[in-house]
Amino acid sequence: MNAVEIKNLSKNFGAKQAVCGLDMTVPQGAIYGFIGENGSGKSTTEKMICGLIPTSGGSIKLYGKNYTDPSVRAKLGVLIEAPGCFPGLTVWDNMMLQAANLRIENAEKEVIKLLKTVRMEGAAGNKYKNCSLGMKQRVGIAMALLGNPALLVLDEPLNGLDADGMRIMRRVFRDVIKDGQRSIIVSSHLLGELQKVATHYGIIRHGKMIVEMSAEELDASCRTYVALRAEDMLRTKLLLGSKYSRTEEDEAGYLRVYDITTPEEVATYLYENGICVTELKTDKIGLEEYYIDLMKGGR
């Protein structure tokens, strides 16, 4: 059974169509990376999944039931835009208030466990308004985890986190799905971080799903390349450009040659033309470059 099945979903705000005929499938046990430009319809879709705004058309099923069914609504944990916390209350009091709203038994024990999970137990007495952005994000995720939800819907939860905070969140995400019963939808612009945890991806543009794939399918789709440096980079670039269909310089100052069989082929060609190669390696583009290439109309 899939955690989420969306068919032909649409959402209109007056004359503007924010989501247009969207199809989306989130397998049970997946960390689903939901990717798109600002204004592409990600947050609107997440809000419809969570029942925060009504749909204009199409269907949403959660665990095989209509998303309005009370039995599946109770399975959701949500963090969209910002945690619903009272600024003047402490982190602890905000957590306990939410636990009371959800009628959670043994609330203190549950709150202690979740604050430890997100490494916020030492800040439980801090007023929420005095927390950093990253700390607030971690509090929001802890609140979303209250009640042991089957499906977490997280909108940009990595914003404001430092390197250690991101590492903690990766661990939290993996722990959430380790039993194979729970799933996460997580949108983020930090594609390098998302690639470290996501098992599936959905890329949306102008309110439409462009592609859905598993992490394995992404890996198979990402283009390989040879990266090199040489003594005469300008002449090297001209030579490679005359022989290979796609050659470009990356941000690190390497020349990349795409879709060739071996680095030896490139090195031999340059040697035969009097070019001394000083560095040579093979690599594969990551999620961020794949996404940019896709948005530009590449493969």
C-alpha cells in the first residue's frame, strides 16, 4: 500500500492555477524528496495533503483512504512554513501544550524522548522566541513527531540548520522510517542534503509533476563525466570542444567531458595533441545538477 496517491490534483486561487493535473505517489516507508522552484506548487500541494486548504479538483488518498477520513487524518504529523508555537512560552511548555491537544498519554515521557531525538533537551527551558531559526526548526519537527504519526509532511525543515543540525535531522529521518511503516514527504532547496536521505523524488514545475523516481533510478539517470585539469586550459577546452559534444568548465575549475567510456580516451587524445594533463578523474552528477539540467530542458 502506498502512503500517498494523488491523481489529477488541481488548485486554483482565483484566476491563478497553482497546481495543475498533478499525479504523485509516495510509497510506504519512503523519504520522498519533493523538489521544485519557488512558486512551483510544492507548499500548496502539501497543504492540500494535510487538509489545510481545499482542493479544486482531483483526488488524494492516504493509505488507501480519502484524505478527509478522520482515521487517516490522525496519522499525519505536519510542519509547514513554521511551527505553531507561542513565542512567550518555553520549548517544554509548547511541546506539552501540543501533547495535550493530541491527548497523548504519558506526555512528559514522550516530550522528553522527542526533545532528546532532535537534540533540544538542553534548551527545553528556553523561551521559543529566543531560539535560533535552526532550533525552532528542530522544535517543529519534534512537535510533528508527537503521537507517532505514520506520515510526516515537512516543508523546508532543513532551513536554518547548521552542519550538525542537518546531520541530526538525517539521523531522525532514517529512524522514522526504519520500521518500513512510516513515510516522510520533505521539500527542500538544499538538494545536496536531500540526496543524502531521500529514497524517492518528485520534481514539480508550474504545478505539474515533471518526473518521479527512486534514488536508484536517479543514480542510473545521472550522467557520468571525466573531469580534468591541464597545463594549457584554454587550448585544452578548444580541443575537447572540437571532439566531444558536451564539454564545460565547472565551478571548481575542472573541464568536464560528458558521456564517454573511459578517462584514458580523453588523456590519450590530449597527449597526442601535445597537452599535458595534470589531474584526471571520473565522477557522476548529483541531484542538484540533475535538477538544473532538467529545468533547462536537458536529459
